[in-house]
Amino acid sequence: MRGATAAHPTGYERLRNPRLNKGTAFTEAERRAYGLEGLLPPAVTKIELQVARRHAEIANLDNDLLKYLVLTDLQARNETLFYAVLMSDPATYLPLVYTPTVGEACQKFAHIYREARGMYLPLTARGRLRELLGHWPEKDVRFIVVTDGERILGLGDLGAGGMGIPIGKLALYTACAGVPPQYCLPVVLDVGTNNTVLLEDPFYLGLRQNRVRGAEYTEFVDEFVAAVQALYPKCCIQWEDFANLNAVPILARYRDKVCTYNDDIQGTAGVALAGILAASRITGTKLTDQRLLFLGGGSAGTGIAELISLAMAREGLDIAEARQRNALFDINGLLVSSRTDLADFQKPFAQDRPPIGTFVEAVKALRPTAIIGVSAVPKLFTHEIIEAMAAINERPIIFPYSNPTSRSECSAEEAYRWSEGRAIFASGSPFLPVEIAGKHFVPGQGNNVYIFPAMGMAIFATEATRVTEDMFITAAQAVAEQVTEADLATGLIYPPQSRILEASLHVAERVAIEIFDSGLARVTRPDDVGALIRAKAYKPVYPE
Ligand code: NAD
């Protein structure tokens, strides 16, 4: 472009730069100043009208993947408008840019691929990861969401197609809590795939080899973490959708060394704790009064149980006693100390009592206030189990958390009907409101989106050096506080998604205070932490 420089891009360059592009919202004066006259249709529109145009276009499509693609193309063309659209109606757009639609987008990634976004770090570039990361145009990256694509949602190994997840998740950090997009970087560590359908697909875009394991894998991840630290010392790394066999050791390896967390493990636990805290508001009880029984003793179950135990300990219970209040039941029955098949991470929750073989017997023996389903097996919360819970508790807490909907341990309608409308219900996947005997119930969804964007915003604003369990407990408390009495009256125990930005900024403020209190911030503590968060939050407003 004649006369253009990086500091003074031409009008045409502005139209092609998603961060500078305003499309038809360029004013008459800007069109004259930048040489845009003739390059745009004459009408000058306000951003509100541009948002309305996209609403109308998307509402007319009857296919969610097409809606996803329209939004993806908009993100590539005009970033401000993309976020203005998302933030104008989060309840409509979050399920399109993230779950469930992003799952289909990841499955079809190679078939719908359009433009480069984020970074692909293949195993074949080992030894050169720092060089590759240096190709990213932004020099101050603060937030990386990274996956190796092995366990994408409930869809399994999608290899390099997993890139849809870091991209979608980072869009939520921005849209739901205001983390500025220019500081965010989506990454795929391509260590191969064991998905034979992908390996045989001529369109597949990742490395055509099976996954590496063991020392080769660990060294590759080590190199990635070291390269990020060297290039972007203030960056938080969020691990996403790794298979359990890698997720747990990766978190253990880095959590005390760098600023990092795993949302599948820690965000899930945070959102479940928030649900229990809000449910306690309905029952007028304390967290330490609760007795929880988990159906499923895997990574989700033990992760939630541990965070709830730590939160109970923060309220004065001895940690061993707190863990006894979080009982787990798996495929082989109640976790009891006489069992010889328990993994190390399960042992702290083993009960000192004789074995119990069925879940309904466990409910009758332990008399829990809450049951949480994390078994990934549908319909295990039977009529008999929910009736037993309703006989023990005036307001039984019933959380079937398994995803997707087809795996849910029970439906919202079953929980309300079988408990005569007394259940306090939240699920992993959404259920529609239920009407029983003229009473309206709104089921809550234990969606991690209440936790992770706010966590990201707090870390970004404070430049936190570490991510601690206390930060997740604080986030959960702050989410639970956001639920209004009116929400609670309809049984809703999470804030509505339509209020997500407001709720997240409040949660971020509380987490930021926790970061300052524990000496983990790298910025000076301001008098008003809430003002710091709001000042740093991204707003979808065109640059001057
Ligand atoms: P996992 O494979 O690690 O654990 C599954 C557990 O269920 C195991 O302990 C297994 O023994 C037990 N189990 C299986 N069949 C059983 C049966 N018939 N009776 C009793 N126990 C049985 O899986 P995970 O990663 O812990 O995930 C479990 C579920 O939790 C998934 O459906 C996942 O979608 C869901 N989850 C939800 C959220 C959320 O809603 N925010 C977050 C994370 C995970």
C-alpha cells in the first residue's frame, strides 16, 4: 500500500485488519482521512445496527454449525463487532461459539477449515518451540488455552481438530469477563492422534502419526512451558481437554512452578462448590452441615470432593473429617478403606465402614444431603434413589453432572417429580424449565463458564504468579452470592447466563482480592480492586 506504515495503516489495510476494521461504521471523516471513500457502500451505520444485522442473519439460519461459521468469519473480519454480538446476548451466542456447537466444529475441523487462528505446535518442531511461538505477532501474551486434542468434550480424540476448543474458550474469557483478546493465544500441542478415522481422512490437518506417550510427551510439554515462560513471563497457561492420564500429572508438575490451572478439574470443582453453596442458602444450612455422596469416583468426582473438603476445612472442619463428609461410590461400590483397588487420589475419601454394593443402600446408610452424579452413565439416579433422598431431606440436593444430556444420571423433570417438587437441582448439561402441578421450576446448569472467565480476568488484572485452590473456593463463593432470592425461589442456583458479564466481574474482583491478600499479585494493590478490574475489562467499542 502506497504511503502505509504499521503505525498508519491505509484504509484498505484497516478493512482487512480485524482489530481495526469497523466495516460500515467508519465515519465520513474516517473514510476521508484513511482513503476509504469508494471502498465501502455510502451508508454509515452505528455498531448497534451492525449487531442487529448479524442477529437477523444468524437467527434466519436453521443450522448451528452454519451459525458458528458465520460467527467465526465475523471474528476474522471485525473483532469488535464479533464481541459486540456475543456480549449483546450471551445466552444465545455462548452455546454457538462454545459447547455444544464447538464439538461438531472440532469433529469437522478439517472439512470446514477457513483461516489460520492460534498456534499449532507439532512434535516435529521439538527443540524449536520457542522459535515457533516467536512467530505470534503479539509480544505480550497473558493467557494461553492449550489442548493436545485427546479428550475433546465427550467426543474423544480429535487430534489437531481440538483447536476449536482453545479458540472458543478464549472467546468466552473475553465475552464473559472482559479479558482483552489481544492478550489471548489458543494453542494445540500436536503429538499425533490415535483416531484412525482422522488418520485416514485426506483432509486431516494434523500430524499423521499415533500419539506419543511417556518421556517423549513429558519433554515436549516441558519444552512448551519453558518457551512460554521465556517469551511471555506474565502468561497463565490453562490446560484444556487433555485425557486424564496426562491432565492430572501435568497439573501436578507445574501448578507450584508457574501460573497455571486445569479448568476440567479445578473449574468443574469450583462450579460444583458454587452450586452446593447456593443450595445451602435455600436450605438455610452451612457448608459444613452438608454430607455429599458422589456417584462416580473418577477425576471429576474426586476433584469436586477435594475442593469441597478444602472449603469445609476453611470453615473450621478438620480436613480428614471434611473428606469423610464427601463419600464416593464407583463401579465397585462405596469407597471404603478395606478395598484394595483404590487409586492414591481416591484413598483420602475411603470411609471406615463395611462395604456397600448398591447406591440406594449407600444413600440410606450415609443419609447424604446431596448426591452428585459424575459417572457418565445415564439414568442411575432412579425413582427409588430420589425418593430415598426426599425421605431423608426436606430439600434434597440432586446434581446429575454427567455430560452430555444423554449421559445425565436423571432428567430435571424426574428429579422434581420423584421428590414431589422438593429437589434442588442442577445438571451438567442444560434442561428446559419444568412445570409440575402448576409450579414452575428452572433447572440450573453447573457450567464452568461461571468460573473460568472470571478466574482469567482476575489473573490478568493482578498478573498473578500462581493459581491456588483458595482462588477457586473464593470464586465459588462469589458465584453463589450472585444468585438472587428471586432466582433461588424458582430453584435456580446459578446466575442466569444473560447476566454473565456482570456476575463474572464481581467474581473476578473477589478472586483478585484473594490474589492480593495471598501476596501472589505482581501489580501494586489499588484502593479499589473492583475499579481495577472494570478499567482493565475489554469493551466492544471501536478504536478511535
Ligand atoms: P472418569 O472416567 O474419570 O470417572 C467415572 C467414574 O464413574 C469412575 O469412578 C467409575 O468407576 C464410575 N462409574 C462408572 N460406571 C458406574 C456405575 N455403573 N456405577 C457406579 N459408578 C460408575 O470420568 P470423569 O472425568 O470423572 O467424568 C465423569 C462425568 O462427569 C462425565 O460425564 C463428564 O461429562 C462429567 N463432568 C461434568 C462437568 C460439568 O458439568 N461441569 C465437568 C467435568 C466432568
